[in-house]
Amino acid sequence: MSALKTRLAVMVTALVLGLALSAAAEQPRTFEFDAYAVARTPVLSARAVDRDALLLEDVQRDAEGLAPRFAEPQLVNITPETDGAWEEAGANVRWRLRVTAAGANSLNFGFSQYRLPKNAQLMIYPADAVSADDRRGVRLFTEQHNKLHGELWTPVVLSDDVMIELTLPAGSRHDYALELTSINRGYRFFTDVLAEAEKAGSCNVDVVCPEGDDWRLEINSVAVYSTGGSLFCTGAMINNTAGDGTPYFLTANHCSITSSNDQSLVVYWNFQSPTCGQQGGGSLADFQTGSTFLAAGSSSDYTLVLLDDMPDPAFEVSYAGWDKSGAEATTAVAIHHPNCDEKSISFDNGPTTTTSYLGTTVPGDGTHVRITAWDLGTTEPGSSGSPLFNQAHRIIGQLHGGYASCTSLTSDYYGKLSVSFAGMAQWLDPGSSGAVTCDTYAPWASGLAVGGANLAAAGNAGGPFTPSSTSYTLTNNSAYGIDYAVSCDVAWAAVTYGASGSIPAGGTATVDVALTASANSLPNAAYAGVLTFTNLTDGDGTTTRPVSLVVGVPSLQVSFPLDTNPGWTTAGQWAWGVPTGLGGQYGNPDPTTGYTGANVYGYNLAGDYANSLAATHLTSAPIDCSNLGAVSVKFWRWLNVEQPTYDHATFSVSNDGVNFTQVWTNGAQITDNAWTQVAYDISAVADGQATVYLRWTMGTTDSSWQFSGWNVDDIEIWGLPAQDLSAVGDVPAQRLALGNHPNPFNPTTTIEWAMGADGNADLAVYDVQGRLVRHLVSTFVAAGDYATVWDGADDAGRRVGSGLYFARLAAGGQVVQHKMVMLK
């Protein structure tokens, strides 16, 4: 390869002719193509696609080391109440809007608000489609796609003229939320009719070829994905030491997934050639959307996210094993999507070495695994983020970049998993077992598999809550029949259908879970429970799934408009005042005024930040959140900072003014030229805390390019008003209170809890997957307040790892939950 994969001028694309309805979604109840209806539907004409101009822009994007791009987003603000047309459709009402974009190869959409009621559906399809089997893509979404983050990002439809169609029961005409904010207009994609030059190199080896026979489990862990409807890379599902199928997805940091765009992830499984040597003909029908950013690092170029949902069992997704020992591989295998085309496999028959990125000296800075040259196959742009396996079929790194291609037998460099692991240990080794290796887990290969969206409901106190129910599909992958049982550990949710039964070999069963009447009596708070799916025959595939309920809508509690100086602690060139619009040696200059009013807090209001800057902070005064739950922070940002390989901007929070938890850091170069509002969940640190500190940090920076840095305005604290834990004696009858201090903690913390009436109390600690960690109290107690020390160990006496945990108090048919953070 003549240039770095992360620095190529021509980035490749995406999508294949032959997209079908997602296997994760139900088939449309009806598909009524009506040429007259299409003709009379209002048309939104998005900007035409100028492919040549966009390719020129990609040259600059390439120079900045940005991820491959296949589409250009256009920001809009469209709802069914402002655009399109409604009509009656029998017992339903239907809304349609056509979206066209001249010159586009494909269209996909980002909805910043998405919530559908029961029996509603959103369909997205080519305007001239005649059936749900149209190979260009017919996309169907229902209430099962409702997410707590409230967003929906769709896979592509291969057309420049697309119908968006919302169907609602007539009685639910106003019971929905749908706001289209991004139309992503494709200008690159691969189809069978394009020139051979548009494809990945011919030396690539299709994974369906015999060379892949020994790697079938690992092949099924690798996927191609998009973010923001625009960018593409490769990643892999990765196993954890609990072997519980938690959908952790590993990829590269330079692919630019952050906490700001993680909801937009669209993962495509099983995109591979049906015939060895075809290098084409794959399908992107197996997809899922949404994720939560967990961790990232630039030195070894890794990112870990948690996918919103378990993959559909029909996709047969594996969870790749790993080796964190740092030992060199005697031979190595890469499984990847070259140019984001059909999945390929590459082999290096010699040992790997440890070097710096792009270096040859051993061990260099020790951050990367070097493939000297591939013996069979190669990698290409779009392969970035793909896993490298050692001879034992375990991941030892993910692709950062290199020079290899079909015409260049040169090196590739993978971020070393042994370096990255510390940043991912709390998820990949949740029990702090200290295991050095973990094997591949393929739940589809045998035993019980559970598919379907988890129940994650929300609404005001007293209800109604949305969604109120969900369904799971249980699949028996064994060669013999099994018996199963399903149970739920909270009173506000229950299994309403299929709580137990038998499943024949290869068969399926449906399990329905719904909120109970108890949910309507819960006070404002966030609640969590656990569903347990048990294989009664042999235990193979026994697993758990979380259920959650948020009661109450957070509201604005505290605001700092910065019209006057709040007197926060500043260091270096942090200052309150009027920005001057100067700076911008690189990126954009500072603003000339605040988002509202004249004043802001900014780093160097008169220009750029300095070279070789140490981490320098703006720290708020303490904010009282002692009577708040589900706390979040919102503020308006005007930020310019170089990519994190060189310069850093962060936002952190603390509840003691000493130990700060990083909430956000720049995962890429940022060049704001307008005020942008951002929001972050800080509940794990702030809920029920009397002294919450916000901190913005500028630096460290390197010794070259300078940008204009941070400017912030209109800082707000949002939350749910809750019981004041300092006045637990005033808890009304049958009401519960729960908190802890210190938080974060290490190694012990005191959990404070209160009972408003005599009764049986059950206090326990759970991890983020809903698994029991420690049972602390289970006895009859009198009304009053109590304190219980948790020493950071599980029921077996083993120390738990760093991460998020939940204290859960159950009494009198009610359950309250509180977030706690262990920091080591």
C-alpha cells in the first residue's frame, strides 16, 4: 500500500446491492405500493451530491487521519407535524414524506427522537418499490426499536428517492415521537455493476473459502459498521471472563466513535461472499443499531463500546477470545472488511514483533504488534479496527494502520491488546479474575440462546410507561430437546407468557415480559432488575438479561447562565469574560459572544492555547445534588482542539473535589464554528451527593499546532427531585431511601438506607449486567435509617474490579437503586 490506511486520499465505501429487510425486524404487516400515493406525497429535496467535490474533501480528511467516509450528512429538523402528509388508513393513520437527493447512491437517516407505541411501524423504502423483498432495502422499525437514548439511525436504502412512512393506530395519533435530524447522502458504495477498480484488492481471500475453515467461530465475531450515517470501519464482538454474552464491541480509536455519536452505530453482521473467490454478492441484511461508548485510548488506538442489544440469534454472532499476556504470536490471522467490502481473511506464517506505531525497532514504545508482511491476503482502508488473532485463536490487537496492499508486501500495525486491556478490564474481566486469556464464545453453536430487545421503560410517576412490554425469542441450538424456565427478581415486571416449557432441537419459544401494576406506585427514580433464563436440562446457555424502568422526567434544577461571574476556580489562562473572536491558527477562532449574553468561561479568551501545555483546569464551586437522582449536566460548547494523539480537552466530575471521574474527552480533532449543546449522564457520581464539582480541562498539548480551545456557557444541572437522604427520619410510610459515601470509593463504602415502615429488607449489590455481586442484608427491620459497609468484595470474598455497581434495596413490594463507582 502506497500510503497509511489512516492517511489515504481515496476512502472506500460501503454498501452492496442486495440489501433486504433486517432479519432483526418483523416483516411488514402490509406493503401497499401505490403510485398515486407516491406521486401526491410531499417531497423534501435534500442537497444534490457533488461526488467530485466530496472526493476532494476526502483528501483533506485523509490528511487529518479521519475515518473512511461513504456519505455526507445534511442536518435538518423535520417531524410529521411540520412536514409530509397524513391520511386515514382504515383503523390507522399514516404519514408519508419522500426524500430525494440528486446524484446520491444511497440514503440513510438519523432520528434524534424516536418512540413508537404498540402496533405502530416506521418503514423506509425506495419510492418505486413494489414489494418488501426489494433488494435495494426495505427497512421496518417498531416499538421494539425504542431505546432509552431516544435515537434511531437506519441502515442504507440504495436509492436517491426514498419514502419514509409512519403508520399509527388511530387512537395513538399523538402518542409518538419522531424527529428526523440527519439525511445522509451516499456518494460511494460498491455494487456488482461498478468497475473492478472500485473493489478491494484481488489478493484478498473470502472467508467462505477453505482457508477459513479452521476460523469459523472467529469469522462470525467480525462485522463492518457505520457511525453518524457517514463513516465506516471494521470491529469485532469480544468475550469477557464471565462468558455471559454481553455485547462488547472492539474497534480502533481513530475510527472516531465517541460518547457523542455512539447511538448512531449501525453494525452489519455476516457481510461476506456466498461463493469462494466471488469477492462480491454479500448481503447487509443482518444489522443492529445503537451502542454506548465505554473506553478508548490513542496510544494503542482502541475503542470499546457496548451494543444496545444482543444480536439476533439468527445472525450466529460469536464473541472472540483474547490474550492480554503480550506474548508474540507464532503465526497470525486477520479477519476484516477490506475497503468495507465482503469479509476477508489474511495469514502471516511468521512471528509478530512488538514495536512503536509504524516503527521497526523492537520493542519501541511497546504499544503495537507488527505484521512484517502478509503471506496470504492483505488489509486495506476499511479494515481499520479489525482484530488480529494469534495461533490460539485469541485477539492480540486491532488494526491501527500500515502500508500493506495487494501490490506492497509491507507492514501492518495493530494496537497491542496487552497495552489496551487496563482501560477495558472492568468490562472484559468483570470479576477481576486476573485471567490472562479468554476463549471464543459462540452461543449459537449449542445450548439455549436468547434474542430480543431488553425491556427498558420510562414515563412519569403513575404511568403510562413506554414500552410496557417486550418479547424474547429462545432458540435451542442443541441436538436434543431442552426444558427451560424464566424468572424476574423485581415486583414491577413479570413474565406474562412462556415462563417455562420445552423446546425441541433446533426449535424456538417466545417469552413475553411486561410491567405490572406495581410500576404505577413507584416514586421518581431509576430502577433495575434481572431476568434469568435457565436451561433446566443441562445448563448450557443459562443467562440473564437486564430490565430497567425510569420513573419521572428529569427537569432543570440548577443553572449558571454566566451573565455574572460565579467565581469558579480557574488556573492558567482560564477566565470568565467576553471572548474576542481571536485565535484559530488551526481550526476556528473563539466566538465573539456567549451562547446567551456576552460572557463565557474560556481558555485564553484572546486566542489560542499554548504549546506544551500541562493539564489546566476550570473547576466549579460545589453544587448540591443531595436531593436529586438521575443527574445529568448540559452546557453549550465552542471548542477547537487538535486530535487526541497530540492535544487534549476533557470534562470531568467529582463529589469530593479531589477524585475526578472523566466523563468526556476528545476522541478526534474538533473544530466548532458555532455553539453546540452537549449533555452527559453524571448520575453515577452525582446522585444524592451534597458536593458535586464540574471540571473542564485544557491540555496536555504538544509542541506544534495551536487551536482556540474551550469556551463554555449556560451550564445546567438536570435531575429528578428525590428524598433528601440526610433527613431519612422523615421518609413517609412505605417509602425507601438509598445512598452511599464516599462515591467513587476504594476499597470500602458505606451504604446508607432508610425504611419508612417496619418490614423485611433486602439490600444487595449488582454489577452493570444485573448479576448479583454481594448480598448484604436480608432480615426484618423496624422503620428508620441504617448504614451498611460494603468492603468491595463479592459473596465469595473476591475483590471486585473498577467500574459501576448498583446498590438495590427491596422492601414492601418496592425497589430503589443507587449507582456506585469503584475506582482503583
